[in-house]
Amino acid sequence: MLLRLLFSSSSSSLSSATARAASSSIPTTTSRYFCNPSSSSSSYLSSRKSSSSNTNTNNNNKTKKKSAKTLMTNASSKSSNTVVDERTLSTDIFFLDDFAIRQWDDPNYSGTIIAHDKIDFVRKIHDYHTSSSSGEHKLVDGYAPFCKHVFVPNFVNAKVATVEITKENEHLLKSGYSARSENELAVLTRWFHVNDIFGDNAEDIKTSKMLDIILYSRDQLVKEREATGKADPNRPLPDAPWGIISIKAQDEPFELPMQPITMMRNALGKSEGGSGVPLEKSKYDASVAYWRNHAPLLKTDTPNGD
């Protein structure tokens, strides 16, 4: 009798322990893992496996993010070794000419506006040009031997400065006479005003993909300054061979046609603010073909940039 009682008590304790062990392995909130309380244990195992997989995925994502952050930190910590003369805004290859500085300092400038530190701008152009292993940022021939281009990504978030003329917007075109300086003859041009196209939503103007950095040789800039009476012996041009004279925000990684009227101004000669390059009919015709369907987008009442 005593043995039977002991055996019965032991069996009861063992059953209780087994039940506790079993119940502790099953979540108390079964609806989190099962479609309904009567779902089989295979559903639970599948859910646990899925949960484990999600945990691993999250850990992997965190590792990737950490690695990406490390790479970004390492990249940003590699500062440029390019030396920029802060007084003349020049490196040993490029300098920022006064003609381009208008795009920073003149609030009424009608072309591409640049809101970026001048020193860092010159440094970045230098670095793009010298560090490109594929030659994608090499000097590209311009409309004359003294003119070159460098095409770089738009790292200053400049907005496009040209709009296509369509049936819907052609009635908004404006026209008038304007000159870029007091020394130049006023010429007839046409343009769109930002407010007429975008109204109060100027932020909708597209950010361009590229910047066309237009360069003139130092020798050409010296000649033009002398011809227009702007040469200043107390403020000579830097010794760098190429002056940045204009920056154009555009999507194309190649030179867009110069405006026809600009070609005509250049043909007038240096004394009239041009470069002295004569007209070439084929280039002029290509210019007309492009600008017949496009117009500058301005924030000012009259153009003064191109």
C-alpha cells in the first residue's frame, strides 16, 4: 500500500513537471504565432523560423548600414590636397575669372546662379579634372582654340537655365534689348521669366545633372581686358593657364550651341565685348536650330548673363 502511494505520488509529480515543461515552450499569446488557437505545432515552428530569419536579416541590414556609414566617413575624411590661392581664387591649372564671379555676387545675374564657396568650387573643378582616370573630366575643345570645357556632375545643386519652347508656353516669351556691361552694345534677345512658367513654385525648377565649366586661356583674357580698357596692372590675372569664365547648369555632358546673338557679338571683336572669332555658317545654323526651340529661364526682368 505504501509503495503504491509513493509510486502514484511520483507519477503525479512527473506528469506535472512534464506539463510545465511543455507549457513553457509554447508562447502564452498564441495568436501571435498561429492563425487560430487550434493551429498545429508546425505553424509555430514555421513562425519561429521566420522570426529568426527576420532577426538575421535585420542584423545583416544593420551591418551593411554600419559598413556604408564607415565608407562614407572614410570618404569624407579624405580631404583634397589641392592648394587654392584664396586671394586669387586659383590653382596651378584654373582660376575663377571676374566674368564668372558675377554668378555668385550679382543678385541680378540672369544665368546660372552658384551658391557654393568659391574656394571650394575651384578646388573641386581642379580635383575632378586631375583625378579622373577615365578622362571623363578632361579639357574638351570649344568654339575656338582659346576656349575649352570641363563637364562635371552638378555638385552645387544649380537649376537648369533653359526651357524648351512649346505651344503651351510660347505666349509667355519676352523679348528686349540688353547688354552684359556698359562697354557692350545692347542686342535683342528673348527669354522666359521664372514666375511666368512656375508661378510661386520656383522650387519646382529642375536641378541639372551636369555643369559645363567654360574656360578661356589666360592669354585670351589678357587680350580682352586690354581691348576693353579693363586691364589693371595692380591686379594682374593669376598665372594659371585657364580661367573659368562661365558655369552653365545643364543635363547634357557636351557643349550646347552658343546663342546666335552671342556669336554675332563675338564677331564684332574684342573692343565690343566679343572674342573676335568670326562667324561660321555651319555653327550658326546649328545654333539657330537649337535656340529656335529653347529660351533662357530668368529670374530678372531683362537678361544680362549670356
